Amino acid sequence: MPRVPAPLAAAASAAVATCLTERLRRRRTRQVIADARARIAAALASVPTAEQAREDAAVALLLDRPEPGWLEGATPVTDGVHARLQPGDAAAVLERMESFEAELHASAEEPARRRLVLNFAAAYGVAPVLERSGLLGAMPPEDVHAMARGSVAAGGDFFTADLIFDALEHAGMAVGEGATLLDFGASSGRVLRAIAAGRPDLECLGCDPNAGTIAWAAEHLPMARFFVSPQRPPLALADASVQIAVAVSIWSHFAEEPAVAWLAELHRVLAPGGALVLTTQAFDSLSTLLRRGHVSPGTATAAAAAMVEGRHHFVDVFGPEGDWGVKDAGWGDAYFTLEWLLGRTGDDWAVRLNWPGALDQAQDVVVLERR
């Protein structure tokens, strides 16, 4: 094998070394560039987009709002029931309580204790108390819509009933003797049965599009007259035939068109000077729902932006299955200001009261006077 001259071998070796060094340099350069790109991508990913920054700012502002306090006002409906009880009736109910109810009653403050006595009297069927109070123990079965179940819900929702009548009193619109009261969206009568027990002088009407709940209420709650309402107006009621209408957590679900249409229909059935008590979702609702994890930051931001711009915001949360079988494209979750609603009704209504977050720290309680 011929020998390669030393100078040529050295040159070849140097060329190979130079080639390897260049390849290694290029590889290191590519790695440096890749590492730099990765660091830049990570840095950019940590920088919020304009949309994310807007959402973060909106959520921070909503969470910074003072939390609505629990409103514990007068108890006119509860008082009306207790006025018919006799000494020893409350003790008779306490004797029937099981450990859970007894502990709950002992830890509660007034007036919650007085309400619980009524609930537990209905739950345990304490006959003398039921006879004197007008309470009934019947409760909807599981396949009938009800906002609450169990012994603390038996007999009716006295907290909400008290809140409604307290709001009317503060609005200067006390409910007169023998007035006709309509519970618009009564479901299975949880609030209306409490109102009827506390004010047996009233003519109580309840309507709801859920035919199953109305059928149950009509059969088991004779203190009121129940009827199925349509998905869109009109109601089967004469003009100016109602003095008081209440709608708890109803306008908080209406899309824009039914919200306006049903307000006009309630104006028709209410007598001039009559009152509409309704609850709505606005800024305080968003703050509370965010804290409780019941609404997403995206939904809260979109709803807040809509209200700031004077618009209505609607979210279809029930989908094709509907709400307990009631299917309506105009029924979901709704957020709007009172200014938005009244801006579409001309001078039909006067605002007599607005309690932000008064219902469960989440919904505003509004009293409107029908002009």
C-alpha cells in the first residue's frame, strides 16, 4: 500500500478536523437558535392577548365589587301565620324534630327559627298547627319541578314570601285586603303557598308553562288557583284584573324578545297603580355568581360588557332538552340593567324600589308600579 506523503496526510487531517468543527458549530448554532425560539414562545405565551387582558380586567372589577349583604327585613307573611298559632304550638313542633332539624333550629337566628317552625310543622304533619296555620304538608314528588326539597322546604318558601311583602311595604305599595295576587312562574307553588298561608284574605293565582307542576299544584294546593301559561303572551286573564304580580327568577331567564313582551302583558293584566315585583340579574349577580363558580369568566365578561353598552345578554344554558321539559329558545340565563328593560316600555312603569342582590345575594329585587 503506497504511503501518503506526510504533508498531504497532515493537510487531509486538518481538512477533516475543520469539517467536523464546522458541523459542530452549525449544530450548536441551530440549538442556540432553537432554545432562543422556545424562550421567546414561552414569553409570548405568558403575555395575555387583548381579549384575555379584557376578560381579566372585567373579572377583577366584578370581584372587587362589595358583596351584597344578606337582607333580613320584616316578616309580614311569617307573622301572619304565627298570629294564628297558640301557646305551646311551637313547642309541639320542636318535640317532633329529629336531630338534624333540632340542630338546625338551635343554630339559627331569628327570624329563621320562626320560619323553620312552620316548615317543620308541615314536614312532620303536626295536625293542630296545620289546622290553625293553614299550612299543608304535601310536597312535590321527584319528577315534579321544585326549587327545594326536604323538611326545610316543607310548607312553602317563607323567606322569599317575606322578602316580597317587605319590598312592597318599603315601596309604599302595601297589599290591600282581598287583593288579587298573581305568581307569574309559580312552578309547583313553593312561594305562593306560603303567601296564601300568611295572607288567606288574598285571591291567589299561579301560572307556569310547565304543565306537570301546575297539575300537581292544582291538585294539592287548594289555597290558590293554578293554570298553565303559554310560552308567549297573552295570559288567560282579563285586563286590569290583578293588583299584585310577582315573578321570582323569571326575568333572569328571559331572552330579549320575551322579556319585553311579557312585561307588556303584565302591564295589561295589572290594574292601574298595581305592583309588579320581579327579580333580575345585573352586575351584583355576576359578582356573586363568579365568587361561587356558577358562571364562567367569559360569560361574566360578555354580560358585563353588554350591560355597560346598554344591551341585553342572553345565554342558552338549557339546550334542546329544555328546562324540566319546557323547551323554549327564549329561556336561558339573562343579564340586563333595569334601565335597559324600562327603556323599552316608555312611561308604562314607575320604579318604586330596587334592592341589588337582595335575593340570595344574587338577584336584584325590583318593585314597579303600573301606570
